[in-house]
Amino acid sequence: MFPSESDRGVSIRRDVLDKWLRKAEQVAGLVPLSGGLWHPYRRAWATTRKHLSVSEVPQAGRWRDLLPSYIQADNDTILTVMSEPRKLREKAVPA
């Protein structure tokens, strides 16, 4: 996804990307998030899209699957789940 400047056929090394993220946080005046370097950002990205399809969100995020630990629960969403049931169809739609 991010080709190396010296060899476009090779990806940038992870340690270089890690260094860039740390520098970006520092320049932006952000406190590093707890729980890892990249995963807190992935969790926040997935959580803000939890109202969307669980099959499309991981594809958009370029993940093989959407781990349950990425989408974090909040009281408003739990209330919505509890108070907005949908009527099921009598007949299942063929797959």
C-alpha cells in the first residue's frame, strides 16, 4: 500500500511507518493512545462505523475480518439495539 521511495516494488518497512506515526502524534500535540501504536486508531475507525455493514467495514479498512475487540460498545448504541427491533420476514430470502 505504501511503496518504498527507493524501490517502488517493495513496501515501506513497518518500523519506518511506526516512526512516522509517533512523529505525527508529537507534531500534532497528541498524547499517544493506550493499547498499542496502530490498534487504537483502527478501533476508533471501526467503532465510528459500527452502524455500517460488518462485511464492508473490514473491507474498507483493508482487514481480513473485523475483530469484535475493534468495535467498542457505548450506551447510546446499546439503547438503540434494545429499542429498535426489526420485524423479520416470514420467508427467508434465498442466498
